[in-house]
Amino acid sequence: QCAPRSHLLSALLLLRCVIVGNKMATSASATLSKAVKQQYMELSQGDKVQAMYIWIDGTGEGLRCKTRTLDFEPKSIEDLPEWNFDGSSTYQCEGSNSDMYLIPAAMFRDPFRKDPNKLVLCEVLKYNRKPAETNLRLTCSKVMTMVEDQHPWFGMEQEYTILGTDGHPFGWPSNGFPGPQGPYYCGVGADKAYGRDIVEAHYRACLYAGVDICGTNAEVMPAQWEFQVGPCEGINMGDHLWVARFILHRVCEDFGVVASFDPKPITGNWNGAGCHTNFSTKEMREEGGLKAIEDSIEKLGKRHSYHIRSYDPKGGLDNARRLTGHHETSNINEFSAGVANRGASIRIPRNVGQEKKGYFEDRRPSANCDPYSVTEALIRTCLLNEEGDEPTDY
Ligand code: ADP
Ligand code: MN
Ligand code: MN
Ligand code: MN
């Protein structure tokens, strides 16, 4: 009696799967003809230069940008004019006092509009010229200047997940999951590497721009990838990573997909996304540097909660979803360190343990961390010998 009805239901369900499954979750602008656009991009721009100013918005994660024409080619950051924007539209201030200042901080070649055009990473100041709440670059650069003579180097491993505009991981079946983790990390082949076009385009664009990108790999979860930036000295780490993130968002926009830095995009038996931060000083890199590495790790062990607070934009709440003690992470409530241990807070790479010099890796920062906050915290604890829960005022 019920059979015909249930057959009809299954048929309808199947039809829905076919329709939804074939519809690419992409953006409207990605479907515009790139060939037609190219015709305009080939026009001469005369003696003008386009400078795209980039800044971090009030979420501490989002990036914003706008462009102005310059009638000269800037050769250094000093040549670039200050600018402003409406902070009430970027979660950065009230409408009544909404002009915020953009202060050029680092300049790169523009891989989208190409030479002589520029990408200009900016600091944001409020109407009273004090740093905006999410401008963490100012204190970071102050601290970096204090330890200049120790030549601190950083390398950050940025993990991210490619999503459709519907928030579903790119390439995943629309009504289910891909096969379990195992074949995807550093994988090759259409059934293992989801979205390599994005990775290749981003890598080349970073090289063109002058970002110190040093590698990429496919990650453990399908549609999850990593790129590494570094080694960068001092404040350059934050500058280069933020611009690399901007370029990734911009590349994804062209392809009609979205890059997510959420530290745990899919709950359950799927790896999260971190931003492992590798750190060394001149002393650590020289003969017998392991001693200095061990000293730093001891200091870090006494300041775990301060670091957890500095390692994601929500003071640890984002990382609480990721640092479970499973999936190659440590537990958020415990500090641990070890040679070649990927389940520890701090890992000493095996070759560093053998050569007794080099660097160490802090595995705690979340994929959506602010690199200015992470690198500043490392300097304060390891080199400025700060203790306790609060940063010192200098
Ligand atoms: P992992 O084995 O953890 O996946 P990766 O190869 O992905 O390591 O990343 C290594 C990172 O370490 C890179 O960002 C690189 O720039 C950085 N790095 C290498 N040497 C140093 C150093 N001496 N000091 C700081 N960072 C370094
Ligand atoms: Mn890595
Ligand atoms: Mn990784
Ligand atoms: Mn790592």
C-alpha cells in the first residue's frame, strides 16, 4: 500500500540530489567573462599608477581595500600619502566620528593589475590618531625594535580551507562526506587534491608581489591547504602574512570560491586549521643554539594562558574548538614540548634536535590568528622575559 509513495519520495530525493549536486556553489561575478575583462586590462594606463590600500577591519580577521590613482610611481613607503575611510562601515567606529586614517606600512607589487601598480598594507588610526582596536601592528613593531639586535626570524604555516559561496567545502559531495582522511595530505590526483588551481595561482601571485612565500602543500582534510611564509625578520612576518592572505582572498574571488581561516571548519573526525609559528634568534641559529631554544621553551611553559589569549582573535574561544588533543594538536589547557612531537604545544624539528641549533615551532596559533599578536607574544615572553598574565607597558 505504502510502496508507491515511498518510491515517489526516493525518486524526488534523487532528483534533488542531481540538481543540487550539479549546481556549482559559486559567485555571480566569477561567471563574468574573464576574456572580456582582459581586453580592458590590456589598455594603457598612461603615466598613472593604481595603489590598492589594504587594511584589517574591526573583526580583526576581515580585510578591506580601496584604490586611488597616483600620478607618480612610489619607490618606498614614504612616497605614499595617508588616506582615510568610513570606519562605521567596517565595524571600526560609531557613525558620528567615523573618519579613520590609513597609514601606509608596507608596499608590494600588485599581481592582479601588475607593474607599476601597488598593493599597500596600512595601519588604521582613529580620529584621535590612536591605533584602532584591531590595529595590533603598532605595539608589535615597538617590541620588534626593542630586540632588533637579536635578529628574530619567524616562519608561519598558514592553513586554510576552500569553500563554495554556500559555505560547503569545495569539491565535497553536497549530501555527504568524502572518504576518510588519509590519502589527501600532500596528495596528487583529482580524487585527492581539491582545488589546486587556487594554490598555484596564489603561489605565483605571491612571488610576483614580493611576498616571502616559501612553500605550499595539500593538507590532511580534503579542500584544506597550507602555504608557508618566511623566514621573515621582525615586523615583516605580520606584513607578509597579511598580504599573502589578501592575495588568497582575491585569487579565490576570481575563481568564485572562498578561503576560510576558521580553525575548525568541519566538526568531527576532520583536521582543523592552524598557523604554526616557527621562531629563532641569531643565537638559536648559531652553534649550540639548542640551549637558547630550550630556555625559550621553559619561559613559554610558564605563560601558556597569555599565549592562548594572543593566538586567536577571540582570546582562545576559536582555538578551543581546534586544540582538542586530537588530530595532531595539543590540548588547549596543557603546555607540552618535544622533539618531532606533533601532538605537543611546541615542537623541536628532528633535524634541529640533531644539529643542536636552528628554531622551534609553536603549534598553538589558530589559522585566523593575527600574526602581529602571535609574534609580539613570542618576543615578550622569550626575549623580553615577561612573566605573568598581562603584557608589560613599555
Ligand atoms: P612543518 O614540518 O611543520 O610542516 P613547514 O615546512 O611547513 O614545516 O614550515 C617550516 C617553516 O619554518 C617555514 O615557514 C619556514 O620559513 C620556517 N623556518 C625555517 N627556518 C627557520 C628559522 N631559522 N627561524 C624561523 N623560521 C624558520
Ligand atoms: Mn607545514
Ligand atoms: Mn600543516
Ligand atoms: Mn608545522
